[in-house]
Amino acid sequence: MASLDSFKCRREMTVAGKTYTYFDLKEAEKNGLDGASKLPYTLKVLLENLLRFEDGRTVTKEDIEAIAAWTKTGKSSHEIAYRPARVLMQDFTGVPAVVDLAAMRDATTSLGGDPKSVNPLVPVDLVIDHSVMVDYFGHDDSFEKNVSREYERNGERYEFLKWGSSAFDNFRVVPPGTGICHQVNLENLAQTVWTKDEDGVTYAYPDTLVGTDSHTTMVNGLAVLGWGVGGIEAEAAMLGQPISMLIPEVVGFKLTGKLPEGATATDLVLTVVEMLRKKGVVGKFVEFFGAGIDTLSLEDAATIANMAPEYGATCGFFPVDNEALDYLRATGRDEDRVQLVEQYSKAQGMFRPERKDDPVYTDTLELDLATVVPSLAGPKRPQDRVALDVAADAFANVLKDEFKKADEAAKRVNVEGEDFSIGHGDVVIAAITSCTNTSNPSVMLGAGLVARNALKKGLKVKPWVKTSLAPGSQVVTDYLEKANLQDDLDALGFNLVGYGCTTCIGNSGPLPTPISKAIKDGDLVATSVLSGNRNFEGRVSPDVRANYLASPPLVVAYAIAGTMNINVATDPLGEDADGNPVYLKDIWPTSAEIADVVRSAVTPDMFAKRYADVFKGDALWQGIETSGGLTYDWPDSTYVANPPFFTGMTTEVTPPKDIDGARILGLFGNSITTDHISPAGSIKADSPAGLYLQDKGVEPREFNSYGARRGNHDVMMRGTFANIRIKNQMVPGVEGGVTKLQPSGEEMPIYDAAMKYAEADTPLVVFGGKEYGTGSSRDWAAKGTRLLGVKAVICESFERIHRSNLVGMGVVPLQFQNGESWVTLGLTGKETVSLKGIEGIKPRSTVTLEITFEDGSKKTTELLARIDTENELDYVNNGGILHYVLRQRAMA
């Protein structure tokens, strides 16, 4: 961590008898960094990062000064290079990253280097949590059966990940059946202040991370700055490369007052999501402040932080305070670490409420917690909050306005083989799921108390409801059992189904066949109620058209009610043994009752015991046999394959050359998302990927999903640009991943055309409109583009992360200027194009686009090269970030 230390702020502190070196923000301000003390807490974290990594090239004195100067306007257009302390991955996005590491080791060996040199340079934790599905539910053995089926489906992936956990340094795998990555991170992995021994010196600095899942922000509740990124950015970070980012705007969210009786942390976060979506915080940091924080638990803060992607922010940050220190102790962190967190945070002006004045913010908004009411969100967006007492009316309006079924609201369909019927609005899935809420003992134990009270009143879950309980960690099971509440949940059908994301990410499993058939036969608008963070259309289940987010206690209540058509707040949920009506208020516990159970049931020894052997795994994991040593012995697998990124690579750097006679693979309009470009969701049997799998002997019922097969490039490149809703304007009026092969004009899948062009050694380009690559930062949107043979993407504007990912894969992003576009230039896709100025390209230099039309006429125009920094130029010259790092390792 050699730093130029322009502001002379390298200092030492002693905590519990140990000496730590740190970069003192208060000293930096004394030595000329005016404004540092006024910064938001999040920007202090970024400032410390730049001070620590100042090298005169990736981080300059001017970069550091730009952060301090931010306080003058609350805005900045300055770009910085940020290096997080660690990386967190889940298994869907982690597999391709480990595949790339394994391929780099093979390539290093081929180049005459030492494969041992290829390792993550920062700690990486991968938690396997995305693969378990709710195939079995409502029985005592549901968990064991679901885990067994999970291993059957994913054995090839798990064997590969287990090999990686032993083959690579700085890389750990948390096995299946342990928990959700964000809850494991909050309860165990995060340290709030990180330390590293280097050259005989122990450095202390803020715990920071990036994660390959958008809800990485959950750990912001523990004052750990982290957010979700795509796989390429994560790989860059784990290989020690900086992440380029603009100094963000920071919106301050002031909390006052106290939650009223009956309102939960879930109700609060749905209110926060609604407010921030209306405010508009996309791409911004959000930082919470105000006296209202003192009334919240750390888990409440984590619930709010978790939902940052839903309110659109990069992060939702809570500073270090006494509650954070108490939580670290309560979850079994080492006492010396807790003391370090306290002393370091206070020394840096990062401890709340040590500051006398509120930080400077770009903008602020305020919420009185006393105004929060019980709520749901739906039917398809987390920001569409609906107060509980009007939820039934709101659903009636949805049925009328969106689904045009007002005239059949009372329709019922008999369920084959059963003595009941179902209708519009009936709840067919009630899932206690997701790290958002299962990390919070107050709502989990609250759900258990609702179940206990309901049973005492003789209430039951409706027979058409698929119930499930999927905690984010094994500790939840411990405290539910200690409180004697798991038996009550079991009695209502909320048996443990797995420790993973399950219904929240769409792994709800199939509905019972008779239920599914009745829904389809009757064209019913069935509903789900889940304690998750996303309820997008089609996400939860293909049979369910309206999905509502709710607290775990309300999930239990709606399972009992069985429908969205009654006012759960005021109508009876059912009757007791004497035929008397039972209302929600009759079974809802008081805040004091919940708090008493939390105090008695949740103990530090639970965390210490469960996390003592967190990387060990169960008997199934321990029974997996791995092949290979330092390098992987690649099997014939349709899940994991050695990618061709390094085929033919040498130690010599061969910068890209000008492109002549390229063909156009696609002409796309505005706001093409990474979901359009990247393979996602189910694999169609007649798609290039589906045909490939069948050719390999895989039956369509065993296709799994693109997400599960991210480690196989043959599947993923066939799914690139194959989204069923993408519109290639070369084929007007047609939806789906098709193009026209030139010069014949033959219409075919984009993948097939790309392979024919590759056979003819024809380079390819793609044209787009404004905001190309918006949406989630999906690594395969860039990887697939590269593997299809695309040399450059030419657009009116790029989404920031996708542009960076293209650079990371060696694809040149070029931008039209002066209002030009492929439309104004009159392109149809029949043209050939040449790009002059690629050879010898510099950051933000100009490149000449020469278009040759079908009739032989030509046009030229100047494009802006969106290679924005010297670091990015290194990546492009090397053919991508992986190639750049590989050459460094091979020649070290």
C-alpha cells in the first residue's frame, strides 16, 4: 500500500496492544485538504481509499482534491479509481468468474508462467445460495428433499466451485444450505474496519466491497460501503484493478420519530422505497441521518440498506454508531475488532453522532417514522406501496384496470381432485423468503408469534396456498426453535425448505399440478405474497400474475386469509372453534412482546456456533470429489467449460488495428438493456442454446436456466442478443435475436450469422442508440459480444457500467457526436464499415467511421472513442482486462 501521501497523513494508532497504520482524514485536512470534515460519511470512505492508493497514475493528488472540493457544490463530474477491500459473490455470478481464473491458470502455463501466480489479490467469498428451489414444501422433510434435488441439478457446478476453494488463495466458498450471501456477510464476513498485513505493517481501513448481486448493499447497515456490480467489474476488483467511477451525488435521508405500534421494519422500507423512487436517486449514494436512527435496530438499518436497488440508489448507508458496535459483539465478532472499529471510526470522524453538524449533501429528504403504516407493495414493482387497509380495494382496481377482469371478479374454478375452488386474487404462494427480511429477528419472530396466536384461535392456512420458509442463515432456525415458534410455523405449513434465496429470485418451484391447471384453465389472476425484495412481472412464478411484497407476519396472515380480496386489516381472517370471527388484531403481537422474545431467543453463542465451521459444509458437500490440482481438469460438461478468451495469446502486446470491411450484426434503438443483450431466464428448446444442449444429450426438462449455465461459454454466446423482446432494426417488425446475413440478406439467428462471418474472417460491429446497455451490470452482455466477434459498439450514448465492461473485454466503445446516429446516416445493415484511428488510439481520441453503401457510395464521420482513462487503454491494447492481468502474472 505504498502511497505518495501528498497530504502527509499516514499515522499509527494502538488498539488492544496492537499497532495499526492508517491514513488520517483529519490530518489530511490540516495539511491542505480543505472540506474533508464536511463530507458525507460515504465520501469519507472514498477519500480514505484514494489517500491510501495514491500512486500518481491511477490515483493522483488532483483526484483526492476533487473529493474534498465536492462539498462546494454537492456534485462532481470527476472520475476516480476506487479499490474495494474485498469481493462477495453468489454462485450464479461467481461460477463464470472462477471459470475465468481457471482459464487464466491454463493460459499462464501455456505462456511459460507459474500457474500459482494467478490468484485473487483481494479476499473473495462466494456463497452458494441461488440454486435451491422449493420443489417440496409443507412437510418436515422438505428441507432434506430440496437440498438433495439441488445437488442433483448442480453437481457439476459444485464440483468445480469446491475445486476452486482449494486451488486458489484468497478465495473461500460457503457451501449450499448455509445461508444467503448478504445475510452471511452481515452476520459473519463483514468487519466494518478491515485490516491487512503487508511488508511487516498492519493497515487499518474501512471495510468495503463490491458484490456480484445487487443486494450487496445490505451490509451498508453495518457501515460497510458496498454495492452490486457485474462479473467483469468484480473480476477486475479481485485481480487488484481499480474500478472507475464518477464521484457520486449523495442524498441525505433524515429519519425522525419512532415507528408506531403495529408497524414493522418491512413497512418502513417499503415507505422509504416509495419516497426515494419519487425523489429520483438512480446512480446516487443515499446516506441516512437523524435522531430516528437511534430508535432502529441494526437489522432494521440493514433491511433499509438491502433495498437500495429497489429505490434505485448505488447504496443506502448508515454510519458506525453504538448500535453497530453492539451488533458486532452480539454476532460473535472478536472484541479486539470491535474496539478497533470504535477507535478508528472516531479518529476518522466516521462515528455517529460524534459530528456536531450534519454533513453536506447534494439534496435531502425527511421521514417521520411515526407516520409509517402497515403496507404491502405490488402487484409488480417494489416502489408501488399500498397501505394494508386499502390493499383489497387496490387489487380490485388492478383486476379492473390492468387485467380487464372486473366483470368476472367473483369467478371460481374447481380444482381437480380437491373439494375447493380458486378465483381471481387468491394467494397461491405465501413465502417467508429473502435476506431482506429473514435477517431481521423482529419480523421473523413476529411471524412465529402470529402463527402461534393463529393456531390458538383455530385458524388454518387455505389449502390452495403453497407455503415456505427459507431463512437467510441457520441462526434463524436456532432462535425460532429456542423461542418454540418453529413448531407453530410448521403447523401452518411454513416448514423449512432451504437456506437460500428461493422464491425471492423466482426459485419458487412448481405449484401443485391441479392448482396450476385451474389457474390456466380459468385464466385466473392468481397472487403471491412474499417477504422478498422484488416482485417483477413473471419473476416469482409463471402461474402468478400479481405479486405483493410484505413483512413475514403479514405473509402468514395472507396465507390464512388465502386471498387479496378481503381487507386483512378489518375483515375476519376466519373463525375460532366457537364460530366467532378472528381478526388480524386478535393474533398480532405487540412490539413489546416481539422485543421480549428477541431478547430471550437471540444469543451471541448461536452466531459463534453456526459460523465456527461456515466453510465446512454438510455431508453432501464434503462427499463431492474434485479433480485437478493447480489447474482444473476440465470435464465434458454443459455447465462449466474452458472459455476461448486466451486462445492463441502470447506475451507480446498487440494493440488493436484499424478495422476494414466490417459487417453490421445489429442495428438497435434506444435503451437497449443488458437484459436484452445478455442471456437470462429460461432456455427455449428451438433456440441456438437449446439446440446445442439437445445435441449434447440434454433433455429440455433438464435445461435449467442461463443463470445456472453461466460457466459454459458455448451456451452463453448462443444466448447473446437472443432475448425474445429485442428488436434488431435490420429486420423491421420482428422481435427476437435475429439478423440478416450480408450480402445475401438471409434471415437467421444472430449467433448463426456471427459464426458464418467468423468462418469468412469478417469483423463485426454493432450499432445502438441512446443509453445502450442500461439495467443490471451483466458480464455476459460484454463477454457474449466479444465471443460473437464484435470489434466495436457504436452508439449515441452508453450506460456507464456496460461501457466499462465492453472495455474490459477488449471491445471498443465508440460514440456518435453532434447529434448524429445510425438513423441520420441512413444505415440499413446492408453496408460495410471501416474504422480508422483504432490503431494508436488514445483515451477519448477521435476515430473515423467510413461507411460504404450497397451502391458503392461512401460517407465518413468522426466518432469519440469512449476509452476514458489510461488504465482502460491498457485493457484495450491487451485485448481485455483478463489479458492485461495475465501478461503481468506470466511475465512476473
